[in-house]
Amino acid sequence: MTKAELVDAVAAGAEISKAAAAKAVDSFTGTIAKSLKKGKKVTLVGFGTFSVAKRKARKGRNPRTGEAIKIAASKTPKFSAGKALKQAIK
């Protein structure tokens, strides 16, 4: 599902205009991103939890040359599905 399809589905489900649905979707994703940037978890009961995972610095290999390279430490978004979501897709 693309963002446009999600906006259409939200507009139909909430019986609002596509413009209002687009604002709602943008606000939702923006709020989650801001919370994660601050290091906070976002938990939607029954749906899942968004969090930030920290990756340590490590050594890797350039697949083209085989040369050893250093991979810097980083943070990445993580999503863990909730029980209700897991049950919904069975």
C-alpha cells in the first residue's frame, strides 16, 4: 500500500476529505518520527511499538574489492507488532 492509497483508505473510513486525511497521515508519521528522534518509544496498544535500535560500530567488507571497512555506529527505527495485529494477519 502506498501513502496515496493509505490516505484514500483513511478518507473513506473516517468519511473526511482526502486533504484532511493527508494532513492526518502526515501528522501521525511526523509525530512518530519526532518522538523517535527524542529517543522515546511510541506504543499503540494492540497495533505495535515503534522504537529506536542502536547499532554498534563494526567492521565489514566491501563486496566489490574485498577490502575491510569500518561501519560507523548508527540508530535505526524498529517496529514490533502487537498481539492484535499478529492475530489479524493469521
